[in-house]
Amino acid sequence: MNITGEALARMEALNAALKAEGLPESHYIGGAYFRKLNANNDFDELWTYHLEGVITEYFRGEPDIDKKIALVKNAYNSAATTST
């Protein structure tokens, strides 16, 4: 899907965090989500409007859902500092 730079770094970090939390590859986030980035590459908006809901569904019903979502979001955000 020609995802590069910070978008690729964030996607890879997000999927690594999902894997670390025990989710199978079928739950990984693909490049199509990152094609939704606006012209300003607003990664916070992408998380809020497109990724957070999906991630929440993945962990629904688990007793430590808030912790898991926070860990995944942290990985997603941390990739921004390592990709530049």
C-alpha cells in the first residue's frame, strides 16, 4: 500500500504491541487505515477516529482492557519519536 516513514513506523509498532498482547495476525492493523491520514498526517486524529474503536473491540471483555489499550496506544505514539 506504499506506506512509508512515520506511518509505517507507527503501523509496525502498533502491530508489534498487538502481538505482544497475544493477538493473532488476523487482528493486525493494515495499511488501509493509514491511507486515511489527512494532508497534515494527523496521527492523533487517526487514532481517535479510526484505530481506537477497533483496538477496543479486540480487547472487549478482558479485565485489564484499559491497560492493554494504553500499552498499544503508547507503542503507536512512541514510534513517532523513533521514525524521524
